[in-house]
Amino acid sequence: MKQQHMLSHGLILGVFCLGFGALLAVTDMLTAKDISARALEDRLNSLSQVIPTTLHDNNLVKDAIVMKNEHGKEITVYRATKEGQITGLAYEIFGSGYGGEIKLMLGIDATGKILGVRALAHKETPGLGDKIDAKKGDWILRFSGLSLGNPPVEKWKVKKDGGQFDQFAGATITPRGVVGAIKKGLEFYAANKEQMIDFGAPKASAKEEH
Ligand SMILES: Cc1cc2nc3c(=O)[nH]c(=O)nc-3n(C[C@H](O)[C@H](O)[C@H](O)COP(=O)(O)O)c2cc1C
């Protein structure tokens, strides 16, 4: 009798687990599409902030390629064209901040001039380091129009280190990390220009496009 009881309890539990597992799988399937659509929307939104939409008539995501950055990390390079001519490029760059890695999107024109930079993700302290966020201040907007020679390479530092860029009151680590990341991002283009604008290069995989 006791054994029968245990068996039926076990069966009920098994059916319950199966049902719950199936429910989870169905929910996952239903939300996965939504999540990837939202990620693509986010990506397009950040791209439009660093490459003006007036500058291209192509689909930046479709014309993207995957490259390895100076640390061997795979990055997607989005390429803007107008009437078949390269007008801009956008790619992720990474800096070291107070709270860890700072991920940014850098947009440049074909001559290497900055069209825009935006912080995509960071763990900097609210009120101190988070002024790199365009929603919190205009500091990040001041890079537009600059390039490796403007200012000269040795001035691509915060003022405290002898450069031309303002640090924040009581927070030098974050802006130092961002200025360094942008400078490295510009150097990456200078070193890999041919490959970045070459349309024979392999396209980004469907996975990276999302
Ligand atoms: C709780 C706490 C949070 C901080 N957050 C940041 C931050 O997000 N970014 C930053 O640059 N500095 C931050 N600082 C300040 C740094 O420790 C450092 O003092 C400051 O960046 C000045 O750097 P410097 O000595 O190289 O000029 C924080 C300090 C404390 C105590």
C-alpha cells in the first residue's frame, strides 16, 4: 500500500516536471524571437547615433563584416555606403573603467574622422563616471569631428595626463579609459583600413547581425 502511494506520488511529480519543462520550452521559443528583434532594434538605434542616416542608403547590418580587434576579440564592423561608395564605418571599442569594461560604439567616416561615439554598456558609478553616457551629459559628443591627427596623437589623453580632454571632477579613470579606447579605435582603422572597406571581405554571420 505504502509502495503504491510512493509510486503514484512519483508519477504525479514526473508529470508535473514534464509539463513545467514543456511550458518553459514553449515560453522560451515564443520570447526568443521577440528578444532578438529588440536586440536588433537597439543595435540599429545605437548605429543611427554614430552614423547619421543621411549618410547611407544601404543596410548597415547586412553589409557588416566580422574582424578581430587588437586583442583578438571578434568585432562586427558595420559599413555605410551611399550610391555604392563607402561613407562611414561603425564598430565596437572597449575601454577599461573604474567599474570594469566600458563598451562603446565608434562611428567614423572613410577618412577616419569621428562621426559619433556612444557608450553602449558600462558599470561606472552614477554621478561620477556615468557622465560618459549621452543621456547624462554632452562630454561624449565632443569627440565628433576629431581624428587621429586632430588633435595630435600625443594629445589623445585627458588633461590630467597632458592631453586635451576634460576629466570629470573626482573621476579621471572613466574618461581616461574612454579616451584611450577611442584613440585605439582610430588606430585600428588606420592599421586595417583596406580590409574594413573591402567589399570582397566575408560578411558577418546571421548570428552577429542580431
Ligand atoms: C565609491 C567610489 C566610486 C568611484 N567611481 C568612479 C568612477 O566611476 N569613475 C572614476 O573615474 N572614478 C571613480 N572614483 C574615483 C577614483 O577612485 C579616483 O579617485 C578618480 O578617478 C581619480 O583618479 P586619479 O587619481 O587617477 O586622478 C570612485 C571612487 C569611489 C570611492
